[in-house]
Amino acid sequence: MSIEFIGFISNNNSSETVVREGPVLNPTHIETVAKAHENAGFDRALLAFHSTSPDALQVAQHVLNVTSRLNVLIAQRPGFTAPTLLARQFAALDQFSRGRVALHVITGGNAPELRQDGNTLDDKDERYARTSEFLDILKLEWTSEKPFTYKGRYYQVENAFSQVKPYRPEGIRVYFGGASDAAIDVAGKHADTFALWGESYAQVRDVTARVHNAAVRQGRPTPRFSLSVRPIIAPTEKLAWEKAEEILARATALQDKTGYRKPADGHATAGARRLLALADQGSRIDKRLWTEIAKLTGANSNTTALVGTPEQVAEVFGDYYDLGISHFLIRGFDPLIDAIEYGRELIPLTRELVARRQAVRGQAAE
């Protein structure tokens, strides 16, 4: 089972510890970080979606134009673009980039934010039902060799057809996130890769089993699994924990300026509730999973960290690999510097460790 490292390209230089300076859409930052990810050995980079942020599809197009090898993972929310149109947009971009495009489907768990884009379905299970229909049509657009008609509860199309198809015969990979039962059911039907946040070993076992069972019910192979986490690395373990405490202190002091604050209304998605439940168990989980930033911010993004030397964090990645994780979405608190640092040691060490384990077990990278 091959591994994949996924980075993160934000629209500007900002994080829980970095206050944005300059425009919301900063082309220079995007270009610099994209090239840094490519040079650092990342396989792919995520472009996120939010109801008030620049359009990830257009940002991804720019990233693809300024890189030659880096793949992109473009987050999109069903319900706001017609599935037939989005399918053609992705297929066209996939053709231009010669197969460097993947779709990350985010249904969304924050109803007030979704209403900023005109969402009218406040019931989360209904939104996931809409997502399933959306993906039904999307895949038909990518694969059907003749016009098709689809009549669902949320979408109806007649004689739909796309002349442009994905670049590769296997199509465009669909990554999928969500922790509720409704999300797991849709993932079993549609996901090629299922994305988890940085959770404990026990939580990973639970979620991967649920997704596996959902895929079996659909008669599909089990998706691959991705884990999102924030590595905090240093030459020694002591220095790494000191760095983590400095990050926490700075994130706490800058909350009013960065906006990374626990929601006043207490809103939390199912995934965030899982991370907060983990934080309630303690600040350090398993070998070196650190929960303090998740606790500080309400865990409304991937906010758990792995703290240690590059060798120690690579070892934990090996543990997750043994649990079935093959993709690691990693980003730091200093977006550019951390991406470069990961490429210097963490990514190569992890690849070497996994290759050794594959060799011992007689496995071949897929």
C-alpha cells in the first residue's frame, strides 16, 4: 500500500499563530508555497473551501500552472454548483493538468455558514442525501458514453452528457470527509479516499471499520484512508515540546487577531466533537498526539498535532500506516517554513520507514 503526503496551500500567509498581512488572495504567497510543496516532495496539496473565501477551483488552476508535478486536492461543497457543471469543470482542468486533479467533498456541518451561500437544508442527514445524489450525477458525467437522465429528490437532469472526460481511464479520485453516520454511509458508496482528522489509534480503528462496513454494504472495495495532523518537529524531543508550548502561547495571545477562537455558540461538527472528546482525555494521547490547540480553538479544523523529532513523528506515521492509513495530510503553524522543514526530513524518513515495513512483509507499493 503506497503512501501519499498531502500539504495545504492557503490563500494567504496566516494560521493560528500567524496574523495575516496583505490581501486575502495573495498570489505571491500561493505561488511560493505551491513551489515549496513541490520541491519538498509532497504528492498533493489541498485547496480548502469556505463560504467567504476565494474559489478553490480557480486557486487550484493557478497552482497547477506554476507547478509541473504537484497534484491538487480541490475542496468543494455539493449544493451550490450544479453537479453536471462541476463535473465538466473538473474534467477540463484534469485534462489541462494531465491528471493532477482530485476532488475533496465537504458536505459541511455548520448550518449558519452554509446559509451564507444560500443553503436551505439545515438537517445534516438531508445534506448528505443531497451529496450522494450530487456524486451519482458527477460520476455519470465522467463515465457515461451516452446521455443519461437522473431523477432524484434533490437533482433532476435530462439527457445529461459531458463531452470532456477525466484525463486518466480510472477517472478523478474522490476524497470524502465527515464523521456522522449519514456521512459514513455516503462514503461507503462514493469515496475513493476517506479523510480523518488527527485522531487517536482507537478512534482510527473505529472510523475505518465503520467506513469498511459501509463500503461492503455497497459492494465496493474499502476506500483508502487519510489522516490530517499538524506535525511539530525539532532536533530533540525536549525542544519539540518547548516549541509546542510556544505555539500554544502564541495562538492563545493572538486569537482575537487571527480569528481562530472557539465558537461562542458552542457549535461543533461531528468530527470536531470527536477531537474535543479526545482532548477531554488529556493533552497527550497515545505516543505523542497533542490536543491543546484543538481544545483552544474548538477543533473546527485539523488542530491535533504530533510532537517530537522527525524520527519520532515518522514512527507514529508508521503506526497509523499499520492501522490502514496511507495518506497523511500535514500542515504546520508556519505555512511556508514548516512545509520546507517537512520535506527536509519528515517526509523522506516516513517513506523509508514504510518501505522497510513493506519489504519485511513482502508487500509491494501499489
